[in-house]
Amino acid sequence: MKAKWFLLSIFFTLSLILSGCDNSLLVFDPKGPQAKTLSDTIIFSIIMMAGILLVVYILFTFMLVKYRASKMDDSYEPPHEEGSKWLEITWTIIPIIIVIVLSVVTVRTTSEVESKPVAYANDKPLVIYASSSNWKWHFSYPEEGIETVNYVNIPEDRPVEFRLYSFGPITSFWIPQLAGQKYAMSDMVTKINLAAEIPGSYIGKNSNFNGKDFAHMEFETQVMTEKDYEKWVEEVKETAPALTESEFDELIEPSVLGRKTYSSTHLEFSPAPEGEHAGHHHGNSDEETDSSHHMDMDMEDHK
Amino acid sequence: MKWDEFFVTGEPMIYAAMVSIVLVSVAIVGSLTYFKKWGYLWRNWLTTVDHKKIGVMYIIAALLMLFRGGVDALLMRAQTAVPENGLLDGQHYNEIFTTHGIIMILFMAMPFIIGLMNVVIPLQIGARDVAFPRLNAVSFWLFFFGAMLLNLSFVIGGSPDAGWSAYFPLASTEFSPTVGNNYYSLSLQIAGIGTLMTGINFLVTILKMRAPGMTLMKMPMFTWSILITSVIIIFAFPVLTVALALMMLDRQFGTQFFAMQNGGMDMLWANLFWVWGHPEVYIVILPAFGIYSEIISTFARKNLYGYKSMVVSMVAISLLSFLVWVHHFYTMGHGVMVNSVFSITTMAIAVPTGVKIFNWLFTLRKGKISFTSPMLYALAFIPIFTIGGVTGVMLAMASADYQYHNTMFLVAHFHYVLIPGTVFAVIAGYHYWFPKVFGFRLNEKLAKWAFWFIAISFNVTFFPLFILGLNGMTRRMYTYSASTGYGPLNMLSMVGAVGLTIGFLLLVYNIYWSTRYAKRDTTGDPWDGRSLEWSTPSPVPEYNFAKTPVVTKLDAFWFSKKENTSLTEGEYEPIHMPNNNGQPFIMGVAFFFFGFFMVFSWWIPAIIAGLVVLGAMAYRTFEKDHGHHIPVDEIERTEKALRGEQS
């Protein structure tokens, strides 16, 4: 029986996914508050949807089993039915209620993951510019004055603000276990707020197709204790070479690279497209011109 | 330009493709000449304005494109079946998933649906052709040559490689220097103009040419779905036309609409593309809903439950379809406010869609369900599509989408919507209306074997992708390392893809088998149908209805059978029919060459081909062609021959 087969497979897979919370699937294995919020939201929606599927599958199986021609009398002639006002209203209203519930959850969680993690509201965030070029990621720490390629180290239990932009095609910056993704574009700066609570190494990637070696555009996110992080920054400052403009120009040429570390950032000679450097100046220059400001305004509205 | 830049070189698979293209062309030309069929081909097909033949040509082209897109899909699954596979390199994989997307949506799903609506709509509303038969032929040839142009890119010049959504700046000449994306902008443009004209044609046909007595609320549900689809086409396709024109200007004439500097906006392309692209998915799904409504009601032997709410929900879906495009890029970084609004509009679509699902379920209630091959697809649609639907709601939640965006979860979702939605529907419709066009049914046993292969393999292929997506596997990756753990589920998906292939091969083999051995249907009504198309003899004569039927209620033909009344009255009268003409075909050829020369920026030949196009239009403007009349005695003779012992 087809429907039963589906039902079983759905049930089986759902239990597989849900049991994955403590071991496997990346999205259900969060290591920080933002990813945790998203994981909870997703599990909540899966449970809601499983309920809907169950109703449809039960009705479907019932109809198929009960009203098959082979079980019917030859003389049976189905009745003419225009419909039923009350039934039709019922299956309009119930989905509307479900959509309202999901909408409330969506608005609340979207606003939550777009802002600084609640638990760290009073901490000063570590700002890291993450810019992409084909097919690598550049991480600039403006306050520390250091820059890395294809890996990023962050301290645990401290809010981190990634500011994203691109030196080429649109990319999408994603560390599944720490936060949801966001686009990096060439003409504006977007932001991701996150915090990591468990030291370890997490995969980060570009999820938006950007040409030939897209599949290799991954980086490692190393979450360290505050002490180890400070030590690493000091070490870089002492041992790594400075990043020159000509070396940076070479870096952003299309290629697949390993890791690199520098004791200065490209922001000094090639600033991010924000503020006066943004790609779009609509009308006079006093206007807000970059999207991160727009975003801040939106967030103010929701506080 | 050197020859080795012109032809795609250095790839054994492409050389094989070139050889096979040449061989097939030689075989076709040779056999046409040998069997002296050139005249037949020209008179009966290339110049036809008959909606049924145009419909058949659309469906043949769609099946060919299904084959091409399917091979692309198989290659993709084979490449990713094991980690670090070397079957394809990055560039080829990128070209293949790009053409897979373009072909499956624009050159398979769309023409299959347009083919079915061409065959069925005039018959369902009791008309003798569409409102503008000549324009209909132009639509077909523009689609056909647009599709051929895109397919040519495979061997000449290189395929587009920036994804079917061709996001800028990736699709700009800076990052996609081959002519691949020129093919994209020009072939879609040519085919798109054809589609736009189809939309206009069917809107007018349905509004103006219904049989006497068939008010809007007495139209069959498939006709309703096409009416609404036509309106969506008319509003959505001009956006694509503009977007593609800007793309062409950017790539070939040095403008900077979507450029990274000088005030260009890359996301402007994404917005324009999805302002068209989201309504586009409803263009391919609403007709599917119409087909299922017909089939479920026919094989449950019951009228459609909640007809009015079915119509209202389709109208609601069509309006909402224009208000949700931003959900394709929640991750662009607009604020909470924008994302929330579009989340809610997107989820709202689930409400009318849910209403439809329940109405179908309640059409089955108290019915007498027979499990014919079209009905099997329609029934399988309900549970499988619902998975696609609920995952769609999950994706609609902006916050959660930050974790699904661009992953295999998304890929699984839209295949769960498009395959049981559109593909199952067109296959079901193809089995259902096949006897109407050809006068015999496809073999049920083979059809059911194909169905089970397709329905089960579909789930084996695509369900694992949901899990891969939640495990962080992004779409469009040509390779991955073994340490990611993505290997086993991708292998499972490959197994499913092989099963799907077997299913589709059975489907095609069934055409051959049934053509040779199937019993001819003499009734014209093999399924005990409900709407007007089943009142005509099969195959349907050129003029469709010898006498125009008069309709008094929904499912008029069903009630005329029940109550033993006649749908027609009066005597035969001479029938006015349009003449065949070669101008649409010639214009299509000229458009093809225009597009081809434009792709390579060969301006002089392009201008000449463009002038031929304009000349063909001018010819039509001044042409005096008032069609012809079929005399009464010829109608009588044809009807007698077709109805045979019946009359």
C-alpha cells in the first residue's frame, strides 16, 4: 500500500532527523545561541508540518481504501456533491491559524538572529570583515590589525560581528553550526551577528555558486578560549608578514589557495563598500547609503 | 575567432554528441527524402495552424527536451554519487546543471503544458481552434527555435554556466567570458516572446470562444487553470523580456545595469529574475492542478468537490504569486521587516493550496475510484506533493531559510513540488488525452510499470537530499570530500536516478508498443469522460465539432450521456477554417539565425536575419487570407467515417 509506505518512510526519516539532534546533521548540532534558535525553529516547524502530513495521509488512505471501484457494487453510482460550505471554511481557517502561528515564530526568530545574541547584549562585539574573492575568504580584524585567508579564529563567549562583502560574484557566508548564512556582495556590506559557546573547529563555506571552483570554497572556523585567542593574535602580530597592496591584488585573482596569515589588513588601502565607499549613492550624500545602516534602522524598529 | 573557439573541443562526450547530432540529422534528411515525405512534412506539420497538431509538436519537442535534461540530471547524479569523482570537471558540471535547469523549466515543463493546453482547451470549450491560429503557429516556432538555439550552445561556443538563474555579476562577461550566457539571453528571449503570445492567445480564446451557454463558472477546471495561467503569463513574461534585454545590453553592448561598478546593481538582476521567476513556477503548477482536477473527477466518477472554492483558490494563488519573489533571497540582508512581510505572503500561499488538496480528497469520498494510469499519477501527486508543500512552508520562514538557503534541502523541496506537481501532471494528462488525439490508448500494463518505477524512484532520488541539505551540503557543488559524510546518501540518490531513467524509457517504449499493437478506440470516449472534448470522435477531425455544442451546465457531456440528450441541434453548416501557411516557420528560422548571429556579435548577418523577421511580419500585415470553408457534404462524409458503426 502506497500511502502506508510513505507514512512509514516519513516517520522513519523524521525520527532519524530528530534523533540527529545529538550526533549528526550540522544544522541540528548548534554551537552558539543563533544557530540554536534556528535549530529550534526548524524542529518546531517540522513537528507542525508532520501533523499536517499525518492528517492528509490518513484522509488519503481512508478514501483510497474505502472508495475503490473493486470494492463497490457494479450498480453503485457516486452522488453529485457541490461541496460543503462548512467543511471548506474549516480547511481554510485551520491553515490560516497555522500560518499565523508560524508567522509569529518567524518574525520573532528572524529579529532574534539578526541582532546581537541576547545573552551578550552588553558586550562589545569583535568586528571581523569577511570578504570573498574567487574562490577564497579573506578575514580582516581591523582592531587587532591582522588578516587571514581561508580560516578564522574567534574567542568563545563573546559576540562576533561579521561584516560581509565580495570582490566578485555574490557569495553567501555560512557557518552552519554558529549562524545562518548571508550574502556577500560587491557594492554593500551585510552583517552577521553570532557568538560561539563551545571551543572547537567548525566548517564554514560559501553556499552561493560563484563559478568554477565554488565547491572548494571552504574555510575553518576555530573557536578558542579567550586566552588562546589573545595568544594567537599576539603571535600573528609578531611573526606574520604585513599585507602589501600588490600582494593583495595577487590574492584576489581567481585561484584556490591554502591558508595565509598577515599582520596588517587590506582595509587600509582597499576599504569595504560601506559608508562613503558604498556602491550606491542615491541622490544627495547625506542620505543613508549603505545597507548596513538600513538594517540597523530596521532593527531599531523591532527592539 | 578561431575554429577551435567556435566549436567546443577537447571533451570526448561532446565529440560523441557532435557525431550523433550529425548522424541523426543525416538519417532524418535521408529518410524524409527516401520515403518522399518532404511534402507531407511541410503541408501537414511545418505549415499547420491546427491547434491539435501544434499541441502534438509541442509535446514531442518537450519529450525530446526531457531526454536532454534527463541526461544532464543523470550526469550530475553520477558525478556526485561518490566523493572526489573525476567524471566531470568543475566547468562541465556547472554547464550541465545550468542547462538542466533552463531546459527542464523552460523547454520541457512549459512546452509540455502549452502542448496539452493547445490540444485540449479548444475541445473543452467547444471551439474549432484558438482565437489566433496563425499566431499560435508563430508561438510554437519561436519556442522551438529558441530551444534549438540553446541546445546548439552545447557543441558550438559553449553552454551557459552561471546557473539557470544567471545571477550577476557571475553572468557578466568578466566572470563568464564565453558566449554561453549570450545564448541564455537570446534563446530565452526568443522562446519567451512565443510564450507571451501563447498567453494572449489563450486568454482571448477562453474569454471569447466558449460554446453557447458555457458561462465562466461552467468551464471545466482545466480551462479555468489555463485562463488564470494565461493572465500570469501576460503579467510575468514582459519582466523576463526586459531583464534579458538588459542582460544582453550588459554583456554585448557595454552597459552597466548589473555591473559591480559605476552604480550597477547586481541584485537588480536577482529581483527582476524572480519577479518573473516566481510567477513562472505557478505558470507550470496551476495547469497541473487543472489536469489533476479533470482526472480525479473522471476516475472517481464524481463531479469536482468545491468547484467554487477551487476557482477562488487558484485566483488567490495567482495574485499571491506576484508578492513573494523576495523569498528567493532572504539572505541578501534586507531587514527583519522586509523578510517578515515576504515570509507571511509566502506562507499564505499554503492556504489556497491546502484548500485544493482537501477538495481533491473529498472528490474521492463516496466516489468509485478506478486505478487507471492517469489516475495513479494523480493519486501519487497528493501525498508526494504535500511533502513538497510543507517543506515549502518551512523554507518560507525567513529565519530558518538562513540554514536552508542554497542547500540540497532547497533542491529536494523544489523537485518535490515540480515533479509530482508538474511532471506527474503532464504525464498523467498525456496518458489521459492521448486516445483523443491518436485514436488509441497507451498500454495500461506498461504505463503502470512505468508509473511505479517513476513514483518510487522519485522518492529514492530526492528524499535523501533533504537530509543532505540539513547536513550542510550546498547545491551546485561538483565534488565533495569523503570526510563530509555526504557519500552514501548521494549514492542512494544515484540509484533512484537510474530507476527514474528506467521508468521514462518504459514510458517511451509504450508509445512504440501501443502504436503497433494497441486496440483502436472507436467511441471517442474511452475513459467515460465528463467534458466536451470526449463528445468528439477520435482522432478529432480538423474542425473539432461538426455542430457547435450547446452547454447548460458543468460536466455537460456527462449529463448528456446520463440523460440521453444531445448536445447539438440543427443541421450541418459549412465550417470556416484558417489556411495553413509557411510564414510562421520561416519567421522562426529567421529568428534562429538572428539569435545565433547575435550570440557571436556578428552584426551584419544579424541585421540581415533581423530584416527577414521584419519582412515576414510585413508580409503578414499586407496578406489577404480569409481562410476556407469546409462544405457540408465533406463534413457529413468525415463524420460518418469517424463515427463508423456508431451513427
